[in-house]
Amino acid sequence: MKTLNKIMDIYDNPMQIIDKFKAADKKIVGYRCLYVPEEIIHAAGMVPYPTFGVTQPIMTADSYFQPCVCEFVRNLFDLAKENKFDFLDELVLCNTCDAIRHLYSIWNRYIESVPCYIINNPQKMHDEAGYLFYRQELENFKIEMEKLSGNKITDNALQQSIELYDETRRLLKQLNELRKRDIPPITGAESLKIAIASMLMPKKEANELLRQLIDEVHDREIEDDNCPRILITGSIIDDPTIIELVQDMGGNVVVDDLCSSTKYYWYQTKKNSDPMDAIVRFHLERDVCACMHPSENRYDYLTELASEFDVDGIIYFNIKYCHPFVYEATIYRKKLEQTVPTLILETDHSLSGLGQLKTRVQAFIEML
Amino acid sequence: MTTKVTVPGIKNLQTTAEISNSIRGYYGNLKLAKEKKIPVIWSFGLIPREIYHAVDAPVLFLEHLPLMMGAKQLSGKYMEIAEEDGFSRDVCAFHRCFAGCAIAEEKDPYLDSFFVTPDLIIASNLPCISESKSFLYSADLYNCPYYFVDGPINTWGKNIPDHAIKYYSSQLQGALDFMEEHGFKVDMDRLKESVKLSLKMIGLWNEIDDLRKTVPTPMSAVDGLTAAYPLIQLAGTQTGVTLYERLRDELKEKVKNKEGVIENEQLRLLWVGVPPFFNMGLINYVEKYGAVVAKSMIEYLAGGAYDPSLVDPEKPLEGLAYKSLVDIINPTAENMLEFIAKSVKEFQIDGIIGAVKRSCGLLPGYFRMIKDSVFEYANVPTTIFDLDGLDIREYDDATTKGNLDSFVESLLASKRR
């Protein structure tokens, strides 16, 4: 499993990627969440870099945010205060939730080393007026990226970036398709790490490795005791511990619905002669985040995913105070349970209550 | 240990009593509308009320019902009902309480006296995610038509750009179309008239605020919270205008007579965050020190802080879009910080009380920025402590009063120096 090991190494040591970019004198633009179009950053000759947290207790962020704000966001801020994001030339956020909006204001006030920009994406999909609004926001963002990079973003460059990023998404999805098998050749934890590593890597390199990996794992056999097949959804998971916990308790996470994984690559950009319009529609026609409306689409999407991957149980993993998913789980639970048993877990991003989670997951898996 | 040493707030003004009567009248009309089979709308957020007055729609607003339940100390009971049905205790107490009221099969007579089920729901994401999500539960529960008004956050400060105005106007037009589709008649002339009345109200509200800046202040935040009701819920109505004319005149008289809320006013405080609706007497508690809570930030939620000269009644939707998007409660923080700092100076505030409602996704994130920006701008300190203004189950009287005691004592000590 040479390629798999290489990708795992990138996941474990992401600084090697950053060092390479810096050595090549590339500007790095951090971003969070999925409504920031990487293609615009890339077309300006810079590197889009998804910011992930680290599983550790909150240090200074509590005095800026209050402890009742999403711990993932507080964790990002902690890392910034510890200068862990100083390699970024700018951080770009988007309009997804209350905590991210606060991060924008608080970051710009208290973090001097890295400026922060926010894209004001609509929270309503499939709405022509929303497309126009988002288009204008992205035009403004394009100007911002041109200023930062010193490069003009041409339609041609944008089109090429779209194709490159679509290829990464296509390959990740192709790999994920293998998990539909009775015995998937990659585990849930591996799948998460592969997705995160691919998000971090330069896309040409990621695409090459993903092609090799698909061949490499095609005939791989993993021991399986006919474990219940699990779908994990909810807040961001940037540490595979929770997925490993499900595996350790006898569950097989065969698919997820996470912004650190499938949500990143599930959809492709539709062909369009106007690349900006293509990006607008890509973002406002996919049902990925609980912050978006109409919400029924998310429910349909989840049930289809559960059916396609022949899932026995759904686990919502919600970070405390992650309001979009906490509400979504409350609203969907009863409906989902009519077809698939569903467990809702609420815990810290730092996974401080792992023991308790273990007990609940174990009971759920046994019930399945 | 949780104690239940709670007392109602002391109001000093005749007009706020009239406003309370008007509130009762509003809910009486809702009940009546339901009996007459007129569709009732549930709504909330910063969706401008003027659009509802323009179609003469009976509307139950989510922000207000839990507040009334809190004042009767019933909110905890209904939050528990929602929690039993799966609502996390970490989501907004207002939304949990409202959901509990909707879910409860047996309702207290008090709730029953004004609660009406929805025929339509119009929701929004302004200003927070709870607003955006919680009504989805009710739409499922009552299986009723649902419309979502998407509001962009304010990343521009005071100058809202055309593309944002255009987008939010289209959302409001969508809400009007939705209401029309369900039996209401949209009358654009009436909407224009409603916007004109709304502008008149904001002019009066600004006059009221100027009078409140007088030392000693003629009106405390206890009256202020009731007085804000027309600003929020009756925006664009003649009733609202009349009530504010009376309030302004009453305050003028008090200012002329140098009649303050308390004798020998020594300190003026600003309340930021949700006040304790189940224990409004807490706002009067500091008066024993010669301190008065002269203003509460919550009075400005949903439409108190905009430039009326930028609203053209002939372009009502654009005007309302501007009013909503520029509102201080609409993230991000820039307008909120500037507005609070300015209020602190104008109201001659000596200290800010920051009450953190743990279940709120929106306000807690502002406190540190408010504290720092007000200190930098006006050298005025802030105390910040946990106080869920709606959830009496989380209230700790001794700790809360201890926080207030030490803050006010330190303010007095520094004033004496």
C-alpha cells in the first residue's frame, strides 16, 4: 500500500506541503468553509489551503468568544493566537454560521499577522436573485485575490482551475464508490484522511496519487465481521478518532456526509462557457451544508446516501453549539428513524467526553 | 444553588402601561383572526413588520411570545417540553421555548389566551442560525406552507451596496408573493404608507432617546424594554406613532421637571445582552446604589438604528431592505460596536453590564469586542457574566447579584477617586 502510506504521511505531516509551497514562493490563502471557491484563488496563481483544527483543549479563545461558541471555531482562533497560521497570506471565510461570522470579526480585531476576508454567500439555493448576488460577491472576491497575488485572473485560467479541481473531486468520488461493496477496501478513517490530504495537496499531485490509489486498493481485502454499515454526518470532523471509535465498537463507517470529506467532492461543476457563472451554480445547486435552504434537499440527500451505501445506521456527530447541525438533527431524527436507526451525539471538538461517546456508540451498534 | 428570589421590574411611565394594553389588544386580534378563519402567519427575525401591516396579516412573532412566557416564569416549563422532544439545551432559549409552546398538547391558560397555530410560516436567517432553522420544526409539526427570506450579513458597514439591497428586496417581494398566493391582498400603496409611518416612528424614537440622555434620566431600561415593543412589532402603524407621541410628551414633561427614575442619580449603566425577563426587578436592583440602567441594547433589535433619510417610501422594499441589513444586530460586528460605543458616550454611561445567554449563537461572540472597543473609545468598563434571560432554571440569584454588587461598587469607588 505504497500510495496509501504516502497519502497518510501527508495527512500526518501537512507542514511538508506548506514548506514546499513556501519554497516555491507561493502565496497561501487559507479558507473555511466550502462556499469559498478554491478555483478563484488557484487561478490567481496562489494556493487555497483548507484550515483544520487540532484536537486539543481551548486555551485563550474562551476569553474572546465565550465558551458557548462552537469549539471548532474557537480552536481555529487558538491556533491563530499560537501563530500556527502565520504561513497564510490571507484567511477567507464565508457566510455559513454564527460562529464563523464571529470568527471574521474577532480575527480581524485580534489577529494582526493574517488578514481575514469574508464572502457573503446566500443561504438560499436554486434562486436566480441569489445567483446574481453571489456572483457580485465573487467578482469582489476575485478583485481581492488579484490584488493579493498581483495577477489578473483570466477566464481561461479559471476554466483550467475548475477542470483541475473537478478532476480531484471526480477521483475522490470514484474512490468512494468502492465503499459501496459488501466489504469496502478502505476504512472510514482512511477515507477521511485521504479526503483531507487531497484537499491540502496541490491538485496535480493529489490527482496523480488518487489515480494510483484507486488501482492500488481496487483488490484490497479488509477483514470484516459483517459489521453494521454506518453513515456519519453532522459537524466537521477533522480528526478520525470518532470514526475509529465507531470502528472499534464494531461499526463499519461506509460513507460520510462531512465537509472534511464527501461534501467536498460529491458534486462536479456543470459545463458553462462563463466560468464565474459555473462556480456560482456549483455552490448554490448542491445540498451540502445544514446552513442552507431549502432544507428538505438535505434530508432527501441523506436518505439517498443511506440507501446507495446500504446503510444500517446513521450517526449524527454534532459539535456542541454547532447550531446548523444541532437543529438539523432535531428536525430530521424522527423522519430518518422511520427508515434508518439514527443516533445523535453531541460533544466537544476536543473530544473530551470520549468515554461517554464510546458507551453510546457501543449501545447503538449492539442495537443494530 | 438556584434560588427563586425574583421580582417584577418597576415601571415609572404611564405610556408604557398603555403599550402593555396595546400588546394585549394585539394578541386579542390574533385570536379573533383565527376564529374568523383568516390565515395566521408565524414569523420572526429582522423581517420588516411593515410588509405584514401592508397586507393586514395577523402575525405571531417568535421573539415576543417567549418573552411574555418568561415574564410569567413559564418559559422553563415549555423549554423542557421542547427538550423532551429532542431539542438540545444548547440551542437558543427563545426558540426552545417557542417550540415547546407549539409542541405542548396541554397549554397553560395564560399561553392559551394568545397562542394561535400557524397557517403559514415566514422565516429568515437574520440575524442568526436559530432564526434560520427552528421554524422548520414547526413547519413539519403543523404541515404548513413555509417561505424563507434569505438576508445577507452586513459586511459593508453603513453603506449597503446595490446588489445587496436588490437581493434582499427580492426576498421581501418573494414573501409578499407567498402571502398573496395564500389569500392575502398585497396593496403597494398601503406598504408605502406603512413605510412612511415607520419613518415617523423612528423620528419619534430618536426624540425619545434624546430625552433619555438627560441627567437624571427620565426612563429606565425596564420601561425601555416595554417601550421598544412598538418599534419592533408595530413598526409602520398609526398605533405605534400615537404611542410614541405620548411617550415623547410624557418624557418631555419629566425632563422639564428634572424628574429622574431615581433621586440622586450617581451612575448610569447600559445593559447588553438579553435582560432577565423572569426577574426584571434585577434591573432595578442596582438603584440602591444610586445607579440606573439607562438603556438596554436589546431595545434596538430589529430596527432602531438606521438613517431614516436613506429610506424612500416610494421605493418601500428597497427602503426596508436597507433598514434590515444595516441593523446593528445583523452580523458582522462593525455597526454594533460603533453604535454601542456611541451610545455609551451620548448616554453618559459609566459601565456596561454584559449578560451572556449561553444558548445564544449570536450575542456571546460580541462581548469581548464590545468590552474592548468601548474601553478604547470611552474608557468605560464592562462586566460580563452568565445570565440566560429566559431560562429561570439556570438562574443563580446570589451569584448574579454578587456580580452586580462588585461591579457597581467598583464603579462608585473609582468615581469617588
